[in-house]
Amino acid sequence: MKKLIVLSLMVLLSAVSVFAQDDLDPAYAKNFGGGIVLISQTGCPPRAKFDMSMFDYRDGKFFLPAGDQAQLNVRALLPQGVTLGSALEKVKKDEAANLQHHKEDLCFYKVWSSYDSGSPIENIKWPANLKELPKWASSTDGYSSLSPDIYGWVSAGMSYEGDFRSSFWSIMGSSVPGQKLYVTFHVGFEYQVPGGQVESKWNDVLQKFENVTSTGMIGYACSEPLAAATVEFK
């Protein structure tokens, strides 16, 4: 009887895990594949129901209206075989030194603009693949909590009216026709190493982690890009 109960529980947990992963409407993968951030003007694309009318997608770009009415609503579709949880575990393994000071697991959304202070940036080299990041400027970042109950998901979404507004409103509000954005999605965690202790930080110049003395400020451990998109304002 005990074995039967345990077996039944395992089957139930397995079914819950599969449901959590497969609840995404298959039409998303059919129309867009994986490794892409979907961008919509009309709200966060719902997981369970795909609606192509939410997207203005042409020539490999998503289009949004320029000006103070522009919104950045997103749904990130992860590469095939990757879940939010598996990507997060890789980050925690790679940055184990900071994990003991863990505060919260997060989804990160990073945005680079082709304009700066209303003028186009010269000599921009657009990323050629998913792992490549823009080098012409620093990104503007937003984030949301990543809770264990969605580790099995292969997608994550956020609405502009949610956590995004405080991070991206200036970019969206000042947007002009022809301006472009590069948007990436990542997972990771927030940590805070006490001041004076050793913190592991990425050195952009040396392209490796190195041990430094912490100042006590909050830090972020972040995955490689899991999805990306190009946006153009019209």
C-alpha cells in the first residue's frame, strides 16, 4: 500500500511538471521557434493562447509605434530543451562563490537603444547571434521574480505596466520613427556579499571571473542571453 501511495505521488508530481512546461500554446513554437523575445504593443502575450494579431512582425523585426504611447510587453521563448529552472541552475553552478549570499532568483530583461539623447549612435554593430551582446552602450535593465513553481516553464512574460515601467519608460517615451532596440532575456539571481569579504566578479577586459573585495553593494549573477529580438519604432 505504501509503495502504491509513493508511486501515485510520483505520477502526480510528474504530471504537474509536464503540465507546467507544456501549458504554453504550441502555436508559439510553431510560428516563432525558440530563443526569441516576442514584443507586443497590446499587452503581455498570454501563455495559454497564441494570438498573432498581438505582434507586428516583419523582416525579422518587431514594430512598435513611436512616442509616449509605445509599450514594451514581452514573452521570451527559450531555446529547445531549456527551461527557466535548468538555465538558472547553470548560473548558480557557474557563480557558486556568490550563491551563499543569495537574496532572490530573477528574470532579467535587457534593452539597448540605437539612439542616445535623441540622436542616432554612429557605427553600431548589431549582434550576429544569440550569444553576442551589443557593445555600443550599456543596457537598460528590468527584472521580475523567478519563483520555483515556474522552473519547469519554457517561457516567461512581462507586461509594460508591471515591473517594466520604472526601467524602460524613458526609452519608450522618447522613441522616434526609425529608432531600434535590441532586447535580451536572461535568468539569474541577486546577491549581496558583506563589505570586506571576497566577491567573485566578471572582468569584461580579461573575460573571466576574478576575486575582488566586496563593497557591500547588491550584485547580480546573470545567464547568457536565452532569447533576443530586434524592435523598430514606426
